Amino acid sequence: MSIIAGIFTTRWTPELTAVKHNIDRHISRDQGDDRHSYSDSHLFLSQIDYQCYGEAAKADDEKGFVVGTGHPLLSSSIKSDMASLLESPNIEQSLLEAEGTFCVFLYQKNSPKLSIYTDSLAIRPYYFMQYQGAVIFSTCLRLFPELGIPLENNLEALTEIATLGYPLASKTPYSQVFASRPGELLEISDLNMLETSSVGIQRRRYFKWSDADIPSCSLEEGIARLDAGFKQATERYLGSDHSTVSTLSGGLDSRVIASELQRRGVELECLNFSRSKSQDASYGQQFAAYHHIPLHSVRVTDTQELTVEQRLGQHWQPDSFEYYDKLARPRLFWSGNGGSVCVGQIYTGEAVIEACQQENLELLVDCYLEQQMAYIPNRLIKQGAILQERLRENIIDSFKEYAHLPLIKAYQLFLWENDQHHHLALPYEEMDRFQLDFCLPFYSKSVLKAMFAMETQWALKHGVYMAWLQQCYPQALMTPWQTYPGHIPCPIDVEKPKATQWQFSLPTKTKNQLLREAIATVFSENGNIYNRSVLGLQFTLTALRLYDCTAGLTMVKRMNTYVLK
């Protein structure tokens, strides 16, 4: 895994030189991390490469260089992939055949031109802004507030993050900074006119799922393609490793990965982060015991406080696990991210399905907002009613590029290119702290193509998922698993069912954190987007246990993450 950031300009002013120094300083919060920098009259680029995949993510020659984050997965070797991309007469065509998640930077010295490519869902994003005739870019959003450049908060983006969990389209929490889109190419070349127009920057989608030429197929053929794509991705991620490590929860995604790794004869140990007396803990333990997989269980009080990736960074240390030294690539974990949405089609409740059947977009958006409980408290947030209407309008606008598709297929792509597009953005922001990367077979392009080719209706409620497992991984279904509400239930009888992750109340520790954030915001100079009197009242009612206002306090905490100081 790499962190990459830099600046492209035609003239180095004192202000831009200061930005360059700030990039190099703040690209990692660990000043001990090695910065690998390139600099010429147009480009400064800094890369920190943790080499989690076992090799450097870089190739260069006299004409230019290629660097990247993630793994294109053209082969098992990221070093070989970088060399192939550098030598390719058509890098765009080469990346269309890539299976992995990546953000690739190609610099051509003679032009000079910098081209940045994202994978088909932009799971590995980049961000950019224009400033004084230059373009500043980074694979980490957290860098921009550290550059000494004037920024303003984008209130629409803040409320989208607080309600949906992600910003729509290219928005970021900062009005001047834009996010990459799935399958996007950003070309930066001649910037001479940038101070008066956007000449010099070209953005286009070199791959769009909505326009992809992928013929539809039968359920039988689709499952065969899904299985082949999953196995191919696993093979390429695995490379020559004989031992590896994975997460293991009580659900299906991680156990399918474990089943495939065991099928290949790979030595495997797993980590589980869950609450005591939960299905996640119990079912993970039962699966591991049945398949003789060593499982390291870490009990937590709040599964939502940190991402699994952040918890791995805290706990997966060489001094804590004997198994660590057996691994050729100990900072590389297997992860089931993508399985539940891209294959299991969660977030598709009955009301959403009915709206799609009626081909009624506005009804669908209303049902989606209700399903996600994506409501902005009118009294708590200033201009709350206006922002709520803008949220609805922005979701409707997001469907314009899918207008030629059946609404249920459009909704599938909406989830892919919005929810899933941002699904790992938060943990990747913390890469400098936990220095891990992940094998993500469910985001394999062939897996996604198989799901796209099948009727979306077949995937609802884990329909395709269960048919696939019953046919190809029956060993994954030998012990109980946690299911999503309303989805195909687990048929295995359990004497004393444990609580699911959706049934636990908010831990006291988490509630206290929300209260501290709320009272600090009431007296903060940066709290002017809230009605302070209402926030103070919600704090008091919650603290005295007279009324539970944690939903509103949670929204404040989420928004404050990005509110500029």
C-alpha cells in the first residue's frame, strides 16, 4: 500500500513551494516513514510505500514512471504489474483488464503529463484541487487541511456524510477539493491557462458500469462466472504465499474467503473483533473450530467505534502473535468487504424493491432515505429543511447516468458507485497509522461483471449468494451464520440464539463520547452550523437520561470530523 501526493504546476511560486514542503511533511503523520520523492520543473510527487504486497509499487525508465496504491491484479506480482503498465502502448486498455482495486499514476516526462486512473469502483480514491495555477493531488483527503491553503466546508457534503455515510458524486467535505469517480481518468498537462479556466485538466470515465458492454446471462452461467472470478482473484492475491491471515466474523463473506484458502491448502489463522455473547463471536468461533482454523478473538464494547481495519492496526503486532513471523507478507490481510452489498444486495428492503418495480425514481429515493433513516434534524442543523431537500435532489441527480437502465439495475449501480465506492475511504485515510493492506476478492472486476450480467432481482436477499455457496462452497454452510434482517435465514437450528450486531444498545463509553463532543461544540467557534440552544438541550436531556437524543448527537460528531477549525 502506498500513500501518494503531489503538485503539478508550470511555475513554482513561493506559495506553491510552501505547499510542496507541507505535502512532504504531512503525507504521513509518522515523520520516520520514508518519503520517496520525484521533482522536476512541473511535478513534485511524494510516495510512501509500505510494500504490504511484498514488492515496491513503482516502475520507471528514462521516459517517466508509474506508481500506484492498491494492486491492479493483472498478475500476482505488483512489481510486474507496474512494469507492464509502464511498457504498455495503451495503459488505459491494460487497466480495463485489471481485476484489482487501484489508483495508478503515470507520469510522462517529455510531455509533461500526469495521468491518474482509478479502478472500476474507485475503491482506492484520489482527491484534487486547483490552486494558483497548479493542481494538488493526494490519495488521502486528510492532507488538504494541512497544506496552509484556504478551504471552506461544503455543507451539503457534510450532511450527506452524516446521513448516508458518504458524499455523493465528486463532492468532499471541502468545497475546493474534488474526489475521483469510479473508473475515472484525470489528465493534467498544460496548465498555462488554468488561472482563468480549467484548460489543462481533463476528467473522463474510461470505464462506466452503466455503459459497459456486458451481455446478460442465465443464473447458472452467472454463478459459474462469479465463482471463476472469485477464484481467479484469490489466486492472484495469494501469489506464492503458503501461509496467510484473515478476518473472520459471524457472517458469510469472511468464511467464503477462509473456505477458498483452505481449499487451496493454505495455512490460515484468523482474527475476530466482536462483542461478548454476540452471534458474531459465537458463529465465528463455531466455524473456526469446525474447520480447525486458529482464531484469535478480541472482545470489543462497540463494533462501530473503529473500523475493523483500524482495530487490526492496533492489535496485529509482531510481538503479540507467534504466527506473525511465519508470514511472507505479514501486513497483508484478507477481507470480505464488498460481499454483502455487491453480491448479497443488502440495503434493498421491500419498499425499495416495490418502488423499483414501479419504475418510480422519486418514490425509490424517498424509500431509500427512510430505509437508511437519512434525515437531517430541522431544529438541530441550521437550514436543515433546505439541506434535506438538497439531499433528496442530489440522490435523484445521481441516477441520471443510469436513466437508460431498469430502475432495479440502476439502484444496484447506485449502491456500487456511491456506498461501495466510499466503503474503505476511512480506513485508507489511516494507512500511515496501521500500515496494512487488504486482499479484496469481492471487488474483483470479474466478480462485479458476473453480478452485473445477472438479473438484479436474483441477487436480492442474498439469493445469488446462497445459490453460489450451496453449489461451490457447501463447507461454508456447515455451521450457523449471521444473516441480515429480511434476507434468506440460516436454516441451522440454534438452541439459544445470541444477539445480532443490530440488537445491542449503544455502549455507555460511546454515549459519553457523544456527550463530550456535543458540549464542546456548544462552546466552539466552529459550531455555527448548529442551533446551539437545541444542541445544548439535547445534551442535557441525554446526559440526564430524560430523553435519548443520541441520533442527533451522532450526526454532530460525524459532521465535526470534517468541520474546519
